Amino acid sequence: MEQQRGFTLLEMMLVALLAGIAASLVMMAFPSDRQSAVPGRWPIFARSSILPWKRVN
């Protein structure tokens, strides 16, 4: 009897489905700020979030 090599299409689809469910749960965990967000403010927020972690030599 030959051994099976690789993954079947069903197994790959199951992994994709589980990844999609996990991603949707992560997205639902964070509140949506789309209505209250100011479009030009995200670079300032990103910069202020990264700078405290920047290493000072």
C-alpha cells in the first residue's frame, strides 16, 4: 500500500476556514473607531506608539 504524501484539499480548506474564524474573532475583539477616527491622525499615533520603544544609544 502506498503512503499518502502531502495534504488533501479538504484538509487545506479546513485550515483556511479555521484561520478565517480566528481572524474574525480577533477583529471582533477590538472596538471599531471608524466613525470617530480622524483620517490624518494615524501617522502621528503610529509614531508616538513606536518612539517610546525605540532604543536610545
